[in-house]
Amino acid sequence: MGTVSLNEQRRTGFTFLQILEGLEGLLIILTAYLTFFLKPLRDRWGMSRKEASSLFPGDYIVPQPKSEFIHALEINAPASFVWPGIAQIGQGKGGFYSYEALENIVRLKIYNTDKILAEFQQPQIGDLISFGPKDAYPIVICEPGKYMAIENWYDLNKNSVYNQALESPINYLHLSWLWMVESIDENRSRFISRNRVDFSPSFKNSLMFGPLGEPIVFAMDRKMCYGIKRRAENLYRTKLQ
């Protein structure tokens, strides 16, 4: 896992492996729909109930979420080898390390990289993280080497971001998303992805951000956790050689 510039990572089409991974993602999504009764366990995948109920950085951003999840995965590498992957998360940066084929079927133009992108290794509050060609949300808290989180205020009727200080749309979405690495010991760490959502109360929103959306979000976020893990462990392994 070396250091490259952004324009070196672009490619066209899907590789055979990306297609297989996309099929894997679809299978996980289907399985999650069929096991809807396991949603409470998926919402804290990789964590005990006690751990999941703890306070995490940025929880105050969406203090009373109507929907939330926290996913965690242990990594056989120090936290310092995990952070570079977190620092460059985003469309137009390092990608989201998830199912690239599924993301680009819906034209999000997300390209994952196995490289460290030097120009994105110093994220700061106010920097934007893009989720597609049109949607980008600011980093609102950042502790380099440890965590960063974004916040999103979204008008669901207009399909656009809004300024909460100036507008109060009837149908809104308020989201925070934390990406965090915590050290376990000198050779191990844990990556955490925490998402909290508030929205206008309605049957449609409760379905969209609950049982309808959860299987897709779970599959994509789970893959991101494993993507972060693989890249960090490869980087650490290279360092040891």
C-alpha cells in the first residue's frame, strides 16, 4: 500500500472480482431482508449490547436518533495503519472500500483504492466528504489519528441539502456518521462506523430508514469495515517485511 496521487487510481468498467463482490453484496442484502428479525443484532454488528450503548464522539450531533447503527471490526494492525484509510474516505478520494460495482450501477462514480492518497491525509473540520457527484457533507468533528464525523441536513422533498439555521423543511433528514479507530494494543486496533439519523415522523420515512433501507446499509457498511481491515493489515504487513 504505497502513496499515489488521485488521478492514478481511476479506471473504467468492472473487474471480474468486483462483479463477484457485487453478487456477494446482493446476497447479503437479500439475506438481511429475509432475516428482518435480526435487525437489532445487525445494528450493533461486532459489538456487545453494553459497548453499543456507550457514548461515542459526535453523539451530540444527533442527540435523539430515530434510527442508528454501530458496526465494529477488530484489525490486526496498529491504529496508525488504520487511520490513513479513514482519512481519505469519500467519493473522489479513496472511496468507501465497499461494493464498487453496486455503487456505480447507480452512477455514484465511487472508485476504491488500495493506495494511500497523500493529498487527503490531513482531513480538517469543514472539509467535504462526497457520497456521489452531487452530494457532499462537511466534517464537523475531527481528531487526527482517531476519528472524524460528518453531519448532513437534507430536505427530502427537494432532494437537497439545507441550512438548518435558515430553513425548517417539513420533510427533513438529519444524519451524523462517525468513523473511528481505537487502539487495543501495540499490534491490534478496532475500526468503528457509527451512524445516527433523525427524520420527519412519517410511515414512509420509518420504512425507508428502517426495514427497507437497513439491509442495504448493513451490507455496504459491513463491506467497508472489511475493506478498511484488509488495507490496514496489508499496509502493516508490508511495513514488517
